Amino acid sequence: MDILQCSREKLRHVCAECGLSPELSLAVRCLTPDEAIGRDADSEFVIKKGLERMVEAVFDGVRGQAFTDQPGNWQGTLGELLSLDLTDIGQRAIFTAGLNAVLRRIGHAQGTIHCLNEEPKRCGEELARQMRARFGSCRYGLIGLQPAILKGLTEEFGTQGVRVLDLNPDNIGQIRSGVQIWDGEQDLQRLIDWCDVGLATGSTIVNGSLDNLLARFEAASKPLAFFGNTIAGTAALNNLQRVCPFGA
């Protein structure tokens, strides 16, 4: 059972404890890039290029979001949300957004909404400061290219203190912020061996790669933190380290 399936069972238990009826309704829709991160956000962000989308769930007036490359709309009950097929990436995204909304509604998760406009660009600087405060000056392995975060890390720790992986073949081998982008599949162990601390995109909970990352970093006895709003609920339920400076 992967961590998202475990999170579903924990959510089921929390809902029962809080007396939430399985007949309560949720709605999930795919946001436009401008709705997701703001009209004035930098065009370098993946979502602005149309490579990923944000789905947003609304539960009792409260919102939760998730990044995915397989977006879709959905309407149903809390009980139906808890019965989605989590082997399907599109349904994993819907469930993750719903999980975030429900946990936000009952006060178990924060930062479930992505920051907007100038905040994503500022996020990199603040996130790097928070990583220094939490882990100190060391070598950071960034899993999932996010330009503002990579820039913030290299400005804080230098280009010799940061390495980055990405799955997009258009990015692999490119130099960004003075750092060459490694292959997210072939170079994962290379990155783990090199870094002192891993920092991974929270969208790994949707694409199904999170469990492998956790296992590999645990085997190496190295800490792994996650960034972004997508993993807000899962991190809260499973005590995962997370940074999201401007998430709403």
C-alpha cells in the first residue's frame, strides 16, 4: 500500500472521528494557469507552459489543490472520493485535491492553495532561508525543476551546493541558475549519494514516485523534505517535512 492509499485510510478515520457524513458533496475542476498561479506569474513556470495543470477541490466552501499532468473535473460525495481508483493518475490528482480541501476544512492542514503572481518568484528566496534554518549550510538535491526554487537555493548555497533532477527530456542537460539538470530517472541515486538533504516537489504524491523517494533517502539515512501545496494533506497525515512559504 503506497503512502496515498495509507492517507486515504487515515482520512477515512479522521472523517469518522469528526462526524463528517459520507454524503457531503465535493466538486473538483481544472484551473486555468492564471487562476492557478496568477496572471502576473513568471512564464518560466511549468504550469504557464501548459505542461501541468492545477485541479482544485471545494469542500464546504474550503479549497484544496493538486498539480497534475492528467487533469480532469469531478463531482461526487465524500464517500465516493474515498472510493476513487488510486492506481489512476488522474483520479490520484482528484483525490489529493479533495484530501487537501477536507483536511483544510477540519483544521488538519494548511497551505493547500498555491501562491499567486509575484509570490511564486519570491518563494525561492524564502524557501532557501527556511531550509538553511532547518538544515544548515549543506548540499541540497532538488528533485523536480522549479526555476524560482533552484535560483533561491543557488543564491543561498552557491552553485556548488545544489544539484537538480528533472523528468522532462527538454530540461535534462540544460544549465539553469548555473547548475546542470540531471536525468530524473537515471541520476536519482547519483543525486542521493551527492547531497546531504533532498528537496522534492510535492507533486510526487500524484505521479506515484514519492514512495520510492522516501525509501531511497531512508536507506541513505538522509532527510527528505517536500515543497508546495499539493502534498499539504499527505504531509500532515504522515508527518513528512514540508516547506511552502506563501501557500494560502
